[in-house]
Amino acid sequence: MGTVTDQRVIVGMPMYNEEETIGTVVTQALDHVKEVICVDDGSSDSSALIAERCGARVIRHRVNRGYGGALKTIFSTALEDDVDILVVMDSDGQHRTSEIKSLIQPIINNEADVVIGSRFTEGGTGTDMPLYRKVGIKVINAANNLSSDLDIKDTQSGFRAFSKLAIEKLRFESEGMELSLEMLNDAHEKNLKITEVPVDIRYDVPKSSSFTAFSHGLTVLLYAMMTLSHKKPLLVLGLPGLTLFATSAAMALNLVSGFTEQVDMFLGPGLTAIWIGVLGLAMMATGLVLQSARNFLRHILVKEFTRN
């Protein structure tokens, strides 16, 4: 079978103890692209040897750095090799290599710099996706889109394609699964065009683990909430603070209205009203300070950019 384009396209796969699936995935990927790079992220099995024998180029990490660490190596390699399009996919067999062509088509047509293979756009499916995964992904999507104003329906898909411009511009800090969100936020801030295409992702693969999915999901959700608090502190801190202050005020008014009764009956509620009110005011003040600082820094950065 021929390759999907005359441009230089490579597939990059993070790989950690995937000896059961890696051979099949590499072989099938090479039906569609000329080169597959596997980053062996400290595997203790025969994943690297199998991948090499099946035709992949293997880059080894001496210790396990995590999904983000593996992707950093993939991106730096793609940048050094001056590739035109980088396709990132999992090595566990969840992604269908036959969909590489449709995944990179928006880049070939100059319609996008980052393409996400989405389970939740029209035509996309997650074959036998467990309900807890679907709910978790929806929550993460909502938190991330609220912080970045993106309308991405599948922020957790590991099946993605990147243009040469994206490979050159994107920079990451995270070493774990939260890189899936950092990558999208960085692309958005650098005005790279992001789109989604429908794909079918399988869950009937040998290493599908509910514990791993839960731990990864919690890590990514915490990152999304932290990002939201940085970008919209008034929403995360100010609104809850206002609610607490209003609750405190209501409790205080109720206390005053019944002040003719015994004082000791109101001492507990009174103290509660005071600390709730103080906490609410502190949260609102923190939100205002962080929002002002963010607006000031943004003004400085825009001014410097305009000057240069």
C-alpha cells in the first residue's frame, strides 16, 4: 500500500511495556507512512526489540519519564529531522492506522496546524468506551474549554497530527498525561489552527486498565482546574467567595433579627458567619488581585510584541 502523501510524514509513538501490541501497530503504520519512531519510555519487556524488528526507529529513555516526556522526545526528533507532518498515536492498538490519511488531510489542505482524532464529533466513535471514561472526558473537556475558550470535543484523544509550523512552535513543560491539555492551550495561545476529525478508537485492547484511566484522568482534571484558576481567577475564586460572603451575611442578619434571645444560642452561628464571611472576602480579593495581575502582564506582553 502506498503512503498517504508526498510530504514527509512520520508516526511517533510513546511506548511503555507494549510487547503484546507494538509489532502489529508498527507494521500497520508502515503501510501508510515511510517512518515510525517509537520512544521506549523505560520499558522492562521486549517492546523496543519487537518494534525495531518490525521496522521502527526506536529511541530509548533509560527511565520512565511519562507520556509527556515521551512526546517531548518525539517532537524534538521531528524538529531535528525537519519532517512535514507528525502523527502521534498510541502503541497499544487503540487507534486505527487506516485513519491516518483522513487525520492529516486538513494539514495537507492548509486548513489546520493541529488535528485531533475525535470520538465525539459527528461520525466519531469510541468502540465499547466505558461509561466512566466518557463522563470523565466530558468533565475534562468542559474545564479545559472554559479556561481556554476552545471548543474541543475530545481533548483527551492521543491520536493527533501536527504541521511543520506546529512542530516548530509548540513547547511543553509537563511530563505526564496533562501534556494533552498543555499542548492544546499552547497551540491556541500561538494562534495555531486546531480542528477535529472523526475517528474510531478501540477499547478492546489487552492493556485497558480502569485504575490507570482513573489516575490519568484525575491528573489531567487537576491540571485543567489549575489552568482555569490561573486564567479566570474571578470565576474560580471570586464567585465562590461571593457565595460564601452572601451566606455569611444571611447568617449574620438572621442572628441580629433574633438577638433578643439568649446570647449563647447565637455565639456558635455568629462565629461561623464571621469566618465564612472572612473566607469569602479573602477569596474575592485574591481573585481580583490575580485577575488584575494577569491583565497587567497581558498588556505588557502585547506592548512588547507590538514594539518588536
